[in-house]
Amino acid sequence: MCYLSLFNNDTEIISLRNVNRVQNVVVVIVCRRKMMTQVPKVRLAGGLEVCRILNGMWQVSGAHGPVDQTKAVQAMQAYVNAGLTTFDMADIYGPAEEIFGHFNSQVKSKASGDALQLLQGLTKWVPRPGPMDRKVVEKALQRSMSRMQVESLDCVQFHWWDYRDRRYLEALGHLSDLQQDGLIRELSLTNFDTQRLEEISNRGIRISSNQVQYSLIDQRPAAKMEAFCLSHGIQLLTYGTLAGGLLSERYLGKEEPTGRAELSNASLSKYKNVIDSWGGWGLFQELLVALDTVAKHHSCSIANVATRYVLDRPVVGGVIVGCRLGIAGAEHIEDSLRSCRPELALTPGDLRPVEDVLQRSRDLMSLIGDCGDEYRK
Ligand SMILES: NC(=O)c1ccc[n+]([C@@H]2O[C@H](COP(=O)([O-])OP(=O)(O)OC[C@H]3O[C@@H](n4cnc5c(N)ncnc54)[C@H](OP(=O)(O)O)[C@@H]3O)[C@@H](O)[C@H]2O)c1
């Protein structure tokens, strides 16, 4: 007797259609569907549940090449179908909030009941220097709400360019009041350092999360930020975790990319600069080799190891993975899902050769400063 199986572990049987016996071969015709990987979630201080892998929308700002908004909206469905329902954007990411808004209105028109809460849209408010009275703050939030087609904002992550201008405290006071009024669920920060995070918390302003750069090559949050967040129930949402895609097989054994043709989008050039400060292309290649060994051992990708390394850090609520929405072949959904599978457990033994490379890198904390200081030089 012989049984034929054409399926892998990612599918589940939903119905058995026919069973035939042909010359001692049992032919089972089944209808199978792709099993949705359970994407782990984390609850922020205000109660909002977000996926631990978030879809980053800086990639539709225009800084990563031209964007077809219709295709970008269509592309979002595949992420949601896979369980990746949390999107990260900003008021300054070109049409990102509008793209989310169009998709959100499509989802709402089809959904009912609980499904109306299907998406989580995290935005940022990145104001130019200027007056920070309540009207200014409220106007900024209303603009995001109207673009995102929502009645209130799931999460506002506040950015500030210059700490010498102390009006960030005024702005945060109004944001906190507007949160009490129900306009915002989670009040968060992006690119704030530990000193200011402490100052803000000491004023009684409840911060849910701080979005910062955190990756194998930029581990500045581990120096001070993590301990403070741990003691104050603040989560870190991380970006740059894949170094714009440089932390992947695509760059393993490759010549150093230079110039605009090779560093063809804003993420690649941003994180190539980080690599240069961190230790240079030679050391980075050694890191990729060490990561590739770990990846092969776990039958996963370098991106999975790089993501999981950061996801496993204390207080990291989620890793934001940039998505070039609507660009054919730029979708990494299946691979991203592997990063959060329970069976991908990175052991100290796995990571020893990786740590050996990291030990030979420069200390970015002393070179650049604490989280976000790169935006304030
Ligand atoms: N708060 C801030 O100041 C700030 C700053 C930067 C970013 N962010 C946020 O973080 C998000 C992430 O952006 P990022 O610039 O830091 O980029 P990133 O997430 O480090 O890299 C994204 C790129 O990595 C590649 N990639 C993704 N998954 C992959 C996989 N499984 N295997 C191989 N390659 C993979 C893709 O490149 P290809 O498209 O070329 O395939 C993708 O465009 C942004 O969208 C934004 O939401 C925030």
C-alpha cells in the first residue's frame, strides 16, 4: 500500500473530498488551505494589542522609489491575511497615512463586529519647531485621523528635533490631555533618549513605547534605555533591525556597495552609514557569515536570525520590518513569519560566533550617543 502526500506542514486539511484506491495506491483528494501562522502580539500600556512584527510604511514615502498608491493599498491585504495586521507610519511619510486610510476604509466596509478592530495603525507626529499650544497639537492629530480614516488614533509616536527647545514638554502635556479626551489610545515617543524619557515620565506623562533603532549592529538601546523601560513598563518598537535589507543573504559575500546606484534607497544608505561607523564592510561580512551559519542550523534566513535576536531582547515589544508595498517581488511575508515561530529558539551556543564578531565592533553609544541622537547632531 502506498500513500502520496504533496503537502508541507504549513497547510491544514479543511475537507476530505474523495478517496480512491487505484492499483494499491490510495489517492486522497483533499482541500487544504494555508494555515495562518499565529503572529504573537504584545499589549501596550493603554491596552492596544499590536503584532510583534509590524509592517513599516516609510518605504511608501517616496524615499525608496516611486509609489503606485493603488497597488500599495492592494498589497496590504496579503499582510493582513497572513496575520500581520499592524502598520507603522508617520505624518511625514508622504502618502503613507492616506494609503493606510484607503485600505482601512475598504476593510471597514467589508467587516462587521470585532473585525472592525482588525487593523492597528500606529502613526507619528513629527512637528517642525514652532508654537506647541493645544490648537496646534489638535490640528496635527485631526489631520492624521482624516488621512487614516479613523475616529481616533491607535497610537501617536511623538518625535522632537531639538531638546534645547523645551516645548516638547508642552506638546506632550497636550497630547496627554487629548489622550484623556479619547483622541489617542497609546501615547508614545520615537527617537527619544533615556534622559528625556525619564524627564517625561517624572512629569506623570504615561508613555507606552519608544520607537528606536535596534539591530545586531546598533545595540545602543541595551546600554541604558532597556533598563529604564523595563522598570517603567515601556515597550521598545524597533526599526533598522534588518539594516534596510543589508542583514540578509543578498549581501553575503558581496563587494561593498557604494554610490547611489547600489545604495538605491534611503534605508540602504542610512544603514550603510551605520555599518561604516560600526566597523566597516569587512567586519560586516564576518557577521553575515556567522549569521548564515546560525540560519542554516535553524533552516531559516539571516533576516530571521537578525529579527529574532532583537525580538528576544527584554522590553522589545515589536520589530518593524519595512515593506515596499506594491513593488513586485519586494514582499517577504512568509519569511517574516518564521522570525516569530516558537521553534526558532536562538541559544547562547548558536550566538557565540555572532557575539565574537560583535565584540570587535566600535561602541556606537560613545560614537553617536544614546537612542535618537543621530537626529540631533
Ligand atoms: N522612527 C524613525 O525614525 C524610523 C526610522 C526608520 C524607519 N522607521 C520605521 O521602521 C520601518 C522599517 O524601515 P527600515 O528603514 O528600518 O528598514 P528595515 O526594516 O531594516 O529593512 C527593510 C528592507 O529589508 C528587506 N527585507 C525585509 N524583510 C526581509 C526578509 N525576510 N529577507 C530579506 N530582506 C528583507 C526589504 O528589502 P527589499 O524591499 O529591497 O526586498 C525591506 O525593504 C519603516 O518603514 C518605518 O516604519 C522609523
